[in-house]
Amino acid sequence: MTLEIVRLGHLGDGIADGPVFVPRTLPGEVVDGVVKDGVLGAPKIVTPSEHRVKAPCRHYNACGGCALQHADDAFVSDWKVGVVRTALAAKSLEAEIRGIATSPPNARRRAKLSGRRTKKGAIVGFHARGSDTLTPVPDCTVLSPRILALLPVLETLTVQIASRKGEVSYTVTAAEAGLDLAVDGAKEMTDALRFDMARFAQEAQLARLSWHGELLLTLAAPTQQFGDVSITPPPGAFLQATKHGEETLLAAVEEATKGAKSILDLFAGCGTFALPLARRAPVHAIEAVPDMMEALDAGWRMSQGLKKVTTETRDLYRRPLDAEELASFDAVVIDPPRAGAEAQSEHLTGSKVAQIAFVSCNPVTFARDAKILVDGGYRLNWVTVVDQFRWSPHVELAASFTRTDMSV
């Protein structure tokens, strides 16, 4: 069957009339192949797009980690900005979109890899698209060189700790003192294995090793730098994917909260925004995970030259702050998970908070929440699109809101 691709879907797949989903194709391309259950899985490109390029990574055809390496950078940037614009338009919203900040190749400082034993050894890498097949990625163009250097070491480790048919999960984070490795799905810990893992951590020059969610050993504090403050996140804690992306988001948040004399940081994590903002104003940080709040508080107490930072452990989905609790803050920073912050946005419309810096990893839920804020008396001033997950369909953004009606 011959088809023409008319647009891309939210996962980066080409879509032809029907709809028929055709992976790794671009709008305007004519493709041929067999359609099964609404998918043309192995397309032959009859007429390529002018934006089609040779993928920069040699693993692209087999690996499912990236979805858009067959498109040139200009196309991907325009498409991601378009995803945000379309999400806003669906809610009848308009805003200045200040372009897109794309992280460079090999900048990913945090990754989740899988490991599996084979007859000849082991494979560590990413799954193929929609498959259990594991693809080794020694020349990945996304991961940082420090993480890439660990891959052969993890292959050796997988032979030792994986079951015959099971799969091990490795979460690797690049810290200043070394790599922070969290292992899941491995064999249960024994005294003998504990001894072996201590030796492994030393030989691999790890900063910290965690096993099934429990800290196994720390050889050096796996610190991260937020502004002028060093913090030690708990194992597996959230961290922006690239330093470039973090710096872009922070610059947007600082601009959106400029002049505020008291700041509330919601879904604060370990202090990505709270600690740098405390250089100029007191900050109250709220996060649902106690260990993250403890890390943030410890970092602040060990720092110098910052305003007061207070912390609160609280599930903002179950207990969003109401107007009375919001009354003492000039500005609010919100950086929720993909589900967004619908309930908290509703409460903000009943408050007198003058400035909101909204960070989102989901344009659709952001547009929903932005509509609530705009209908409740806020103006959406601008949006900066951020592409930390280069060559993936993932889109992030930061936005500025100001209250237009202070008589609330």
C-alpha cells in the first residue's frame, strides 16, 4: 500500500490518512509497505522529505531510545515548538513563544539502562522500539561520555548479578564525585555479594551504589550543584536530564519571579529552583518525598549568603495549598510531574499571588492548567520551549504568568 504522511503524532510517528501510523517518517513523504492493525511498520520511503537526514547515531535503526534522528534539527525544533503552540490553541490560548533551547549531543547526565545475560556474556543498553529486544549502545549520541564509559563495566556486572531470564535495571547519574548507580531487578543481596559489590564500586570509581532502593555504600558524596549550593540527592531522586536544560529552565524561572520578596516552590524536588532563588528572596519549598526535602534542607544549612529556605513534605495532589496559605507569597514556582497541577491551579486563581513561573514536561496538561489560570485572572506572558531529550518526542517548557486583577 502506498501512503502519504500528513503529520506527526505526539510520539513522533508519521500519520497517514486512516489513520495509519508509520514510524520514522516525515510529513510529505510517500511510503510503501504492508499495513497491519493501523500500522505500517517497515516503510519503504518512495519520496523522501527535504528534511530527511542520515541518522547521526549508528544504533538508531535498532535502538528505541530516539525517535527523530531521521529529521534535521530545524524540523525537530519547529515541530516541538508547534506541539506547544497546538496545545495552547486547543485551549484558545496565545502567548509569545520565545523559541526553543536544545541541549547538545552527548549531554544526558542521567539515564535508565537495562541489562540482560546472553550465552556469550551480557548486553546493556536500550530496548528496541515497542520490543523486548535489547540493543547495546556503545556509541550513543545522547548519553554523556562518563556514562558511556561505564557500559562495558555494567556488562561485566550483569553477568554476575542477573538471573538467567531476568533483566536488570540500571539508573546512572553523573555526579561531581563520580557516577551514582542504582540497581533494580538483580539477585537478592548476600554477604558474599555485598563484598563483591564493594570491590566493584571501588574499581568502577562509583560515588554511590544503591540496591533495590536501599543504599549499599557511599564512597564519595554524589553531589549536584544548584546555583552556589551543593546537595546530595537521595538515590534515584529526580534531576533535570541535562545541565544545559536545567540552566535554561532556571533562567526562565528567575525572570518570571523577578522582584518577588517571598517565593513558594511547589514540587520542589531537591532544590533545583529553590536554592538558586534564595540568593535574593526567602523561599518555602514543598515536595512529597521526605528524603528530597531533607537533602534540600541540608544543602541550604551548609551554604552561605542565601536567604532563609524552609521545607515542607506534602502531597500537593491530595492537599494543594489554598488561598489563605498562598497569601504570604509574592511568587510561586510550579514544576509538576506529567499529570500537571490542576487542583493547585484552581486554588491559585483565588489567591493574590502576583507572579507564577510554571515549568512543565507535558504541553497538554500545561495548556489545561494555563487555561485555568488565565480564566482566573492571570495573563500568560511568554513560553520558552526546552528540548533536553534531544531526538525524542519529549517536550518541556517554562512559562510566565502575572495576575491582571489584584482585587481578588
